[in-house]
Amino acid sequence: MLYTTLLVLLLLHAHQTTPTTQLEDSTFELVWSDEFSGDELDLEKWMHRRKDGMHGKSRIRDHCSALDGKGHVVLKTQLISDESEVGYEVESGMIATQGLYAWKYGLFEARIKFESAEGHHGAFWLQSSEYGKVTDDFEASGTEIDIIEYFGRKGSLSQNVHWNEYDSKVKKASGSGDLKEHPAIPTVDTEFHVYSLLWTPDEHIFYIDGEETWRFDKAISRHNEYIILSVLSSPWESTRMKQENFPDAMVVDWVRVFQKK
């Protein structure tokens, strides 16, 4: 009996998930994850954010976020014919842990293969339910942390932090700028890469494939935040859409959250 128990513990330890980003602090442990196994999205972990509503030029539809049965969630943008001036409506996918799971501080990682076409962008980001409600108060309102965004053209890969009310005079942001020299750029839409954020009380540190790409020690969120995976079209980029390039999709292999023990 003792031998069997020890064997089980050893097997569990051998298969323990560890971060892609190697941290000096070894006390981080996996607290939440989704490997997207099975045939349907786990609605105990995810909700369809802004379902049937508009986000920019995209109408968010639940059928645009689905598992492919191969261990991935696929977030799609498609053009649906209608009688409007442009001749189509844009439908896109967005899922979030909003109302289900949220965290303050930790290491957040996702393995993603981005979309290819211009006219929409994919993102892995964190948001606070109270975002923008109190100006420059990061405990009351938190921030928007864009762990990674890709705008469907080579070179437009970036990481950003936003704070204060959207479309207001007090809205602020800072970012990495285009990471056009990063080794991931040539294959960002053909191969999977791991995008990570280490969020501490002192700074946000961003990584791609375990390599640090940017850090920011201002506007540090001190509020619980939920995860969002999205692909959608903003007004400024929708004019770049070419119908022959759609449908197009961002594919996510897994998402993991680690925190200190």
C-alpha cells in the first residue's frame, strides 16, 4: 500500500505542469488552467464575453469560439453577407473568465497561433470589472493588461498596459511598441508561441517563449483581473479587410495561471 502511494505521488510530480517562463522564484505553482481537451468549451471556466453585442466593428458570436477536438480553442472572424453598404457583417469570437475566475498577481501564460489576415486582431489580455471607474486608482479600478496583441500583419506584435476610462481625456497607456525584431515574428501566424506575463506588486514583466520582451513598473494593477481571449475588428482596421482572406482564426493550445504557494 505504501509503495503504491509513493508511486502515485512520484507520477503526479513527474507530470506536474511547470511554467514555460523560468523564474528565479521556485515557489510558483499551477492554480488554474485549460488545455481545451474534449469537444465543447468548458463553461465552468469560460463565458462568451459581450455575446451578440458589438465590439468595434465585430459582432461577438458564441459560435465563433469553439474547440476543434484536437486540444485547441479556435476564435474565428467571419464575414456574413447582409444588405449593408459594405455587403457583410463581421462576426468574431471572444471568451473570458469574467464572473468565474479572477486573480491578483501571478504568472499568466498562453500558447497561441495567431490569425493571418489584416483587418482584425487577436489578443490575450487581462481586465478588471471595475476598469476606469476611478481615475488613477489601480486598487479600485485596476488596468487593462494586454499580454499580447497581433494585428494580422508582419511586425505588429505588441504588449500594452491601459488605464483610466476609455475615450476620455484622462485615458493613458504605455506599451512595448512593435516587437518587429523578435524571432517569433516570421512564424507568429503559422506556429504556436508562448506569451507570458509576470505580474507582481512592483511591476509587469512580459515574455515571448520564455524570453523577456518588456517590463513596466508604473500603473501596477492591485485589483483582481480576469482573462480574455479575443479576435475582433476595430473601426480603424476594418477598412483593411479583404473578403477573400476570411474566415480567419486565432488558435489557442492552452492557458495557465501560476501563483506563489
